[in-house]
Amino acid sequence: MSEPSIFTRILQGEIPAEIVAETENAFAIRDIAPQAPVHLLVIPKTAQYRNVVELAAGDPELLTEVIGLANSVAAEHADGDFRLIFNTGEGAGQTVFHVHAHVLAGGLNEKSLGG
């Protein structure tokens, strides 16, 4: 059996993090290495899905809940305008293989898409 993801360990209280919002099946935290003025992560409480493709195929209702929570935290922590990013695979920058969405906001523009 594999080790629990950092997100599972946060949810279990083993690793400290500021949970800024929570629903029955998902939670949101501040990213520890923010890439924008507002950078939050929205994470399903289940570690069953490694990426958004698996989540969409396996539990579209949970994906809807994740996106709804992303919208709520963007409304609360930014002006409601936000970028929602799911990295899928190492080549796309995914480093934690427990599906999660990045909510980025605050002074972004189209030119801030690339690195």
C-alpha cells in the first residue's frame, strides 16, 4: 500500500495547514509556494483519484463539488475572477498524485499563463 498523500495527512491533522473552506467531500487550503497573489488548493477528501481525468470519469458529482468550492473560495478571497488549474501528469507539473485544483487570482493576465 502506498504512503498517504500530503493532502490526506493534512486532512488527518498530521501536517499543519490553514483550511480556508470545507464541504462534506472537499477542502481548500493556501498553497505553501504561491504562484499568484491568491493561490489556494481545492482538494477532494478522498485520495481515490490521482488526477482530474480520473475524477471526471469516476465521480463527476465530486468534480462539480470541487469546482463549486473553488468558485466559493475565489469569491471570498479574491474578487470572484480566478484561474482554475488541474495539473495532470509529471510533464504538466503535477507533483502530488491526489487530484487537486489550483485557484489563482489577483492581477493575472493572459501573458501570465507560461513560465
